[in-house]
Amino acid sequence: NHENELNTKRDDELGDLARSIQLLSDNLERLKKDRNEFLSSISHDLKTPLTYLKGYADIAKRPNLTNEQRNEYLAIIKEEAENVVALINDLFELAKMDENQFTIHRRSVMLNDFLEKISQKFQPAFNEANIILQIKCAANIRVSIDAERFRQVISNLLDNALKYSPANTTVTVEVNQNKNGTTITVSDEGEGISEKDLPNIWDRLYRVEKSRSRSTGGSGLGLAIVKKIIEGHGGEISVRSKVNVGTTFTIHLKDGGAN
Ligand code: ADP
């Protein structure tokens, strides 16, 4: 009887072990697949602008071009090269974050000054696109954040809002703080994101419509980086969106400002 009991116990344990191994193997398989997809996506993203670069360099060499034409091609070459550099920088950034080699250096930041500074930088681009940028933040709101990283977060969200909004719309950054924490929303009245695409936008290199977004110069890494930074702060970020109505990103920080 005792032996039977031991046998059953051993069988249970073996069963558990087998299930664990299966789970591990499934996970490894998935990781391998993710990595392969990631690598082929990156290769494509690097190859496309480099192919353009080569093509435009060949054209720019033609002897019969006017100076104006040549300058135009050189400007395109510069822009494409900048896109490649931006993609590589983002990749490095994410790799560092994956290795947890990034630390959050918190300091107390006055949010309205901080946001005003960022909005000044964006103002010319918004003016050019004929989109209004408004900041709604009370004067005395403080949070303890890594200012450099946080600037990256807000810049990425504003970049996207600008890229995916038509003229004559408004982009709003709004801050609310209470004892439970601080909420920052970035909302636009742009093209929105479909329900099908919404859960995937945080993935690396995910773009809703590849060809279209590539021409807007996005790397598809922006939101993956944004999410990592917010989570590094112990916060959360979520998104709500409706096609042709607009998109709102909501950041929640536990920091209620009582520091
Ligand atoms: P990208 O560099 O391509 O903009 P992101 O990671 O920043 O990459 O965003 C991923 C995708 O999510 C974008 O390609 C775009 O399709 C969608 N997206 C992000 N922000 C917005 C927005 N404000 N409005 C509409 N679509 C958006």
C-alpha cells in the first residue's frame, strides 16, 4: 500500500515535470519564432532605406543634373540616412532596456514647466501641419520622474499624435493629480487605431499599415520604448482609440506629488 502511494506520488511528480518541460519548450519555440520575426523585420527595415540610399546616390552622380536637382537628391539621401540612424538608436535603446541596463534617475519635476518646454520644441512642426497643441496642467504639479526618459515618452506620443492627425485638429496634453497618483493624457483627433490593431501597437516594429507608416519615418519601436520607460517608473500606460475620431494615451503614475 505504502509502495502504491509512493508510485502514485512519483507519477504525479513525473507528470508535473513533463508538463513543465512541455511549457518550457513551447516558450522557447515561441521566443525563437519571435526572434526570427523580429530579425527579419529589422533586416527589411534596414534594407529598404539603404536600397533607396543607393538608388538616389546613383542618380545624384549623373552629370546632366542641375545643382538644384542634385541638392534635392542629396536632401533625400540625408533624410533616409537619418531614419536609419534613428532606427538603430531605438534598437540600442530597447536592447539596453531588455538587459535591464537602464536605471531611472528620479528627481522632482514641475510638470507644467517641463511640458511647456517640450511643447515649445514641437510648436514649429505643429504650426506647419496646422494642428493646435494645447497643454492643460495646473501650475503646482510635481512628480518624481527621470526627466530625460520622460521627455522621450512625451516626445514619442506627440510625434505620433502629429503624424497621425490631419490639419485643423487639436492635440491635448492634460495632467491631473490627486492623492492616488498623477494622470497624464495625450489625445488627438486623428485617424485613430482599429480595434484589431490596438492590442499590437506596443509590440516592437508593429505598424498598423506598413507601407504608409514607413513613409512617415516611424521605426515602430516608439511605443515599445514608451511602455518600458513608464513601467520602469512603476507606472502604467493604456490607450483608447476610435477610427477617424482620435486616440488617447493615458499614463498613470503612482506618485501623488506629496514629496
Ligand atoms: P511608429 O514609429 O511607426 O510611429 P510606434 O511604436 O510609435 O511606431 O507606433 C506603432 C503604431 O501605432 C504606429 O505605426 C501607428 O500605426 C499606431 N499609432 C501610434 N500612435 C498613434 C496615434 N496617435 N494615432 C493613430 N495611430 C497611432
